[in-house]
Amino acid sequence: MKNLLILLFVLTSVLFSSCKKFLEEVPSSVLVAENFYKTDADAEAGVTAAYDGLNNQTDIYFRGIYLLAELPTDNAETGQGVANAFIFAIDGYTYGPVNDRIYVLYTALYKTIANANVAIDKIPAIEMDAAKKKRLIAEAKYIRALLYFNLVRLFGDVPLVLHPVTSLDGVNEPRAAAAKVYEQIVADLKAGETDLDALNTTANLGRATQAAATGLLAKVYLTLKDYPNAALKAKQVLDNPQFGLLDSYFNIFTPDNRFNKELIFAIQNKGLTGTGNGFSMALYLPRATIPLAGGGTVAGNSADVPTVEFYNSFKAGDLRKDRTFFTQYNAGGGLVTFRPHWYKYFDPSAITNLGEATLNFPVLRYADMLLTYAEAINETSGPTAEAYEAVNKVRRRAYGLAIASPSAAADLSGLSKAGFQDALLNERRWEFGFENQRWFDLVRTGKLVPVMRATGNTLIQDYHVLFPIPQRERDVNKSLTQNDGYPK
């Protein structure tokens, strides 16, 4: 990743270099870090820059991770609007180290980590309220932990960059062992458990809180197969009274309910601003199929679409199906029918300007904590009553039943440990479709290769549990090794 780090070096040289001659050549309008990180407003701006990286429409959330965590699974496939050969390669498991979509996500993750690192390093020197200072640093650490969690799961060993690069000594960073990356993720999140805000209020909507750190720790521990700690952390969030399941699955994703008690952490959107900087719906809506009342059609592209098999996998009566997909719609020009398309983040207010959707993108939901808790318990003790109750709450809501009341029609029971594992994996698939969790779930449970082979894919290999380090990074940074199975 030398080319990325060189870019960061150039940028940070503008900010941090002490060379008088160099500074004399920089226009006076250039804002150097020494002049910028002086006030609490500067600290806020620095952390906001890190949050903004999460909201990059094409690079990270919402589509960047989708192309690696949803598309190459049994949930999704390329639609008629796809023209990029690299996307077809990801879908068909013919990709290699030269793939622009893999490269874009990899570098975008590091660019946002770089923003977080600047905030983490520079905010401590600012004279400001001590509690606020700790909170802002912890928010930047949370963002760094979240992005490294994605990196290490997708690529395995990755360079562990924890400070701004200010000299050529730092531009040739080798890969760190995955275990060391996870150690840093855990450390950053533990800092968040004490220094982040305890509650979501109108003053901090969209920001990471202590529960967000604890919830992400639960998922980290589950991935590491540290099941006791995964159960412990998930239970801490489940016992937090500010969070819970909504009675209706449908209402989790309605635009007028974009902040609700089920969302522990979500990527914030900027829709309805007139700038086209909201949640872009064009790629997943039907291609020039839905007529508008004033003439013309909705400008969908049918690029990112669910598989018909996923659509058909939902059981009769599961209300999640009609929130995850739609097959017909009337935008004022008449009802039309089409093959299944994603519906979960559809915002009717942006139907004529598809870049203005207002929905937030969930990263951590209360339902995830319930299913994480159930999985962790099952792995240590088998399907106990507590594990059943956790998953059955999710199932009851899915079928429109009272969440706290046992139901013979919806509740799981009488399963072996292995049977409970399989049931949980199915439940996660139905609950989190189009939330970029499927690939991670399949890899974590050792099911990616057999599941994809069962779909008829004969090209997937055991090494596809990791993506390749982008070749463009290795070409300029000779210290970067390649994952097994890919050209060295």
C-alpha cells in the first residue's frame, strides 16, 4: 500500500512538515495541523472528517462493502445494469489481485483510518473540556476499530497504521499479523466503553456510544471464537434499556423512523439536501421500468439485485420478505411488476432524485445482539433456553407475533447444537439481507465454500475466504505479501 501511504505522506507533509523552505512555498490558504488543531471546534471537525469517510457512497458504506460482503454470496448477483468486468469477476469468483472494486474499498478504508489517526494524535494537545476530549478521541478510535474489523476479516493480515505518516520511513509498512490487528481493535473498543457517551440523545445522534463499542466487541469476540466474552458483551447491550426490538420489522427502515431503538450504530445519510449526497437508490432499483406520474420512468439501473433463490427462501408468513424485496410498485404512473429487487432502504420521497434518499445504513442492530448472544451460548453450552429465547424473539417479530410471548408456530425447539447453528445462520440471512453481513457470516461459520458450491459455483476455492491484497499496492510496496491462492 505504498502508493496510498505516499499520498498520505504528501498530504500530511503539507500539514506537518517543519521544513521552512517547504512551508514558504505553500500558499497561505493551506491549513496546517499546528494552526488547525487548536480549539474544541477543530477537534469536532477532525472527528467529523472521519465519520464522513464512512458515508462515502461508492467506496465504503454503502456500496463498497456490498460488493465484497453481499454480492459474492447466495444473497445477491449482478443485474442487467452492471457493465464493470471487475464486478462480474467478484460475483463469479474469477477475481484476482487486479480488481478495481477491491482496490477502491481497500484504499478507502485506509484513507478513513488516516483521518481517524490524525484526530487521535492531534486532539490530546488541545486545551478543552477533558470529558469532551476523551469522547472525541474515543469516537475516532471507534471508527478506526470498525474499519480495521472490516479490513482484517476481508484481507487477513493487513498493515496496522496507527499514526499519521509524516516521513518516508512510514510509507513501506508491511502486513501485521491478524492477531495483532484484532488486539488493536479490542483496545480501541475498550477505550470506547469508558470514554464514549453512555446514551443516545438529540445532541449526539449518529455518533458512536458506549453500547456501540460493546456491541462491536461482541461481534469481534464472536469472530475470534471467544464465545464467553461474545455472550458477555452481547448481553450487556441486550440489558441496556435504551435499545430493543421494534414491534414491526418494516418500521426499522422507514424514512420517518431513521433513528429508532433498534439501531445501536448506523451510518448517517445526508438526503434531501439538493446535493445528491443521500443514500443513492439508483443501483438497486428496477431499470427504467417504473413509470412516473409526470411522464418518464424512475431512473433505476438494476445493477445490484438479490438472487431469486434468496427471495424464494423465506418461509410463508415471514414479514421480512416484503421489507427486504419488492416485485411491484406504483410511483404515480401505474402499478408495474418486475423481478425481485432490493427494497429495504427505499425512500419514496426521493423517487425522482435517487441520490437524495434519507435512510441511515445499520451497522449494529439489537437483533444482531440477540443472534450473537444465541450463537455464543450455543457454541459453549448447546441450545439452552436462553439461546432459544434470544433467537425466538427475532422470529416472533418476523412473523408479526408478540415478541415476548412463546409461540409454537414460530419458535425453534428440540434442535441439536449443529441444527441450532444451521438455524441461526438461516435466521441471520433472513434478518440481515442487504445489510452486508452474509459473506462475513458464511466465512465465520466455515460455510462459504460449501454454500456457494451448492449454488452451482464450481470456481470458488478454499482460499476465497480472504480477498487478495490489491496488486497496485504490492507493485509499489514490496513488503506486502499476498494471500494464499492468488498470484504472488
